[in-house]
Amino acid sequence: MFNTLPMLRPFRVLVCLAFFVSMAACAPKLDYSPEPVLKAQISEPELQLTPSAQAAFAYLRAQELERRGDQEDARHALQLAMALEPNPFLTMELANSYWREGKTTEARQVLRGALQIFPGDQILSSALVNAYLADNMSDEAISIMEQYLQRSPHDWQMRRNMAALLLQYARYAHAADILSAIPESERTAEIRFLLAKSNAGLGLTRQTEEQLLLALEQDPYFLEALAELAFLYETEGDLVRAEETYRRILELRPDADDILLRMVQVNVTLNQPEQALSLALSQFDRESFVLDAALIFIGENLFQEAKILLDTQHPDEGPPEADFYRALIAYEGEGDPEQALVYLGRIPDDHLHYSRALSFQGYLLLQMERIDEAHQLAREGRVLFPNLSDFLLLEAEIFLGEDNMVQASKLLEEARRKWPGDTDVLYRLGYLQEQVGHREEALRTMEEIVALDPDHAEALNFIGYTLTEEGRELERALVLIENALKLKPGSGHIIDSLAWVHYKLGNLEEAWRHIRSAVEIMADDPTIWEHYGDIAAAKGKKDQARKGYNNALLFQTKHPNEVQRKLKEL
């Protein structure tokens, strides 16, 4: 959060009077027009006082009126004091009077007027910056800071404040320029940290690391700098140094759960699951940590490690999330949908994630071909959760499995009308459109998904593969499929698409390399094996081509006659 001086604080009367006296001889006059009623309230003896004394008297009157709750007359008294004895303190008092009532526009007006009389005053400038930020007027706030720095270019703290604000709005180059003007001798650890953040935003990895290391030389206990350095190493793939840096943080903050979880993730990525599990088990008595760590293992398909971790929690007294994770392990890791249903059935209907558990049960029932139960659950889910698309999509999925395209289409069109921006709805609709032969409609639907979510890997792959099949826009298809694979590395379907587009482009070596990876990942997919055969045949590898076509037949390709023809041609 941008950190400037607080808007205003009342000062003791003696401090105020001393300030008035000090400013009396040289302060310029503000053109304020106090209310006539206040002028009338100043008695004849009071009018014989000096302007400074009259201002002090008006200020005291304002304080008294404010205590009585008469805010308007209190402000009028402050305006009189300012007309008699202009100074930044009285301006801040008046602005603060508006600020306390949420009248930020009026507060800004007072502060802007005062800055015309006292240009370059830091307190007034900082207060005006805060007043703009209160209404999310960041451009105006930055402009005030720039004006201040033109007059006071060596105010390093204000430069630091401005850079911090610019970084909140991802203005990295501007922040770097502001900070670069600070000489080396004046750069604190915090300033170097902000400069590192600016460089990181600009993609300057070496300069980012350099500034972070310099910041840590000045302050070895600077936790934010250590965390930023560890994250930098992690994103650059230097996981060994990332882990070392995370350990330094834990020496300073042993209770930092987020750092412990990052270390678990780093060790998993380093293919050190035993060390990752040991770290996680060290916190077995902390329920929320165990759940977060288990989710990391599940996400990396380390189901056994996740199960060991969850087994440290009491099965009957643990949180419902643990049963949800156990269901994932039973289904994904152990291939036991029946046991997964048992775990899901233990999640109470008043739990936050009950709808997810119910939806998961529906898909398990569908996979187990318990169609009537799946239908019933989908209908119950639609009644219980009418604002969720999950159960309508589940019912559409059931109809698709029954080849009831008409009913499935009807449900998906209903879902599209009800949830027009739901990419899950659109993807299933596009898939259905392709299934019934409406390929152009399917492409338009998938393009709509990508417009809503450019990182929707399945839609990117769908468009890329469809364009490849049609032999058009192959260069675009290649880019789309490569982007999809970045989002879902290791996906057999996407790797197959990548091999296929390279085949269509004539890049046979690339195609051959990728298709061999695809069949290793998805060894029972007939389409991938047919692609394997086509690419092998194009490279003159007849034995490998026969292997591909025979496996396509073995795994029940949808068009065996075409595959048989290709075998005969060999």
C-alpha cells in the first residue's frame, strides 16, 4: 500500500499558537472569504489584536464548535483563521474536517488551493495524493507527486513512495526511472527492493537479482527481499538456490506456512518426493497445512504421498475437505471409484463444497454406467443448486453417452442462455457441435471460448487440431497447439496434435519425435496410433507404420476400413 503521511492530526493549542507566531512575519495571504457572521462575532477588543492573535482565536473557536458537533461553523472559523494567517497546518485542519465526513472532493479542493500558495510543501502534497487515492484517482495522485519532485528532486522518501505507487499499477519503467535518480549512497535496502521489483516487471532478471542481493547485504533479515529472490530462482528453474533461499526465510520465520508449502512444491519439482513428504509431515498437527500440502501432492499425481499425509488426520474427526481429497486419491491414484463414492458420501450437505462433492459423485456414477442413479443425482443437483451449471452439464453428458444428441443439445443451449460466459458450458457445446458434424459452428464456439479465456488449453487444442485436419491456417494451428501444450505440458492429446500439425507442414522429424511421445503417454488411443502409422509411413518406416495401424485396429478405431486400406497399401 502506498505509504504517505496521514491526512491530519489535531495539534495541541500551544503548538498551534507557536506555529502562528513563527509564520506571522512572512506568510503570504490566502484569498479566503470567511462568513460575515464570524467577522461579526469578533468583538472590538479582539479586532485590536494582531492578525496572528485573531487567527489563533478563530482556530480556538473552530475547535470549540467542532466539539459541539457544529461542523459547518467550525469550518467557517477555520476559513477565517486561514484568511488572517495562511499556513499549511490550518489547511490540513480544514481538509481533515471534510475528510472525516467522507467529503474527499472538498478536501482535495482545499489542498489544491493551498498548494498554489505553498507550492512544493511535502505535507500538503502527500495529503492531496492520499485524497486522490481514496477515490482511486491514481493518475492524478501520480501527477501531484511528479509536480512535487520537480521542485524537490532530492526528496528520496517521496521518490520511494511514488515508485511504490507506480508498481501497484504495473508501471515498471516509470518506477525504475524514478528510483534510478536516487544516488547509490542514498539507496536503502527498501529502495533497492523496489528497484528489483521494477526490473522484474521489465523482465530484467540479472538486474533484479543484483538489486535483491544488494538489498540483503544491507539488511540480511529483509524477508520480502528473500521471498522475491527465492521466487526469482524458482521461476528461472534454479530450484537448488530457490530451496536454499526458502530455508533462509524459515530460519527467520519458522511459522511461515506459505514458505513451507513452496519448499514442498520445489522438492516435488526436483523429483525429491521423500524430502517433500518429510517437510509436510513435520507439520502433521496443523490441519490446514496438511490439506494444502496434500493438494500439492495430488496435483503432481503423487497420490501415495498425499494418502500418507492425510492418514495423519483422524478419519472421523477431520475436515470434510480431507474426504474430498481422499476421494480424488481413490479415483485417480487407486482406480477405485466405489471407494471414492464412499468418501464423497461422508461430506455433509451443509458444507461449503457439498455441491462439488455431489457433482463428482454424478460423474463417477456415469463412468461406472450406473446411468439411472446418475440421472437422478443430476436432477436433484439442479434443484438444490439452480445457479450452478455443473448438474445441467452432467445431465447433458449423460445424454451424450446415450447418443441422445437432441436432448443433450437442448440442455446445452439452455445452459448457454443461462450462463453465456461459462467456458465449461461453451466447450461441451462446441464438442457436441463437432460430434454431430457442425464443424464450423464448433469452431466459432471454441473461438468464443478463447476470446473469453486465452489460456483455455482444450479450446486452443481443439481449434488447432481442427484447422490441421482441414489443412488450412497451419501456421496459426501450430501456434495454438504449442500454446495449449505450454498450459498443459505432458498432455498426450495435445502432443498428438503437435505431431499431426508438424506432419501436415512437412516437418517429419518433428512429427516423428512428438508422435512417439504421444503413444507412450496414451498407449490405448486408436487415433494416436493411426497418426503414428501415417507419420512412420511418410518416413519410410514400414514396420513401424504396420505397428501403428495394427494398434489402431486393436484399440477399436472408429473407421477400421480406412486403416485396413492403409495397411494394404504398405
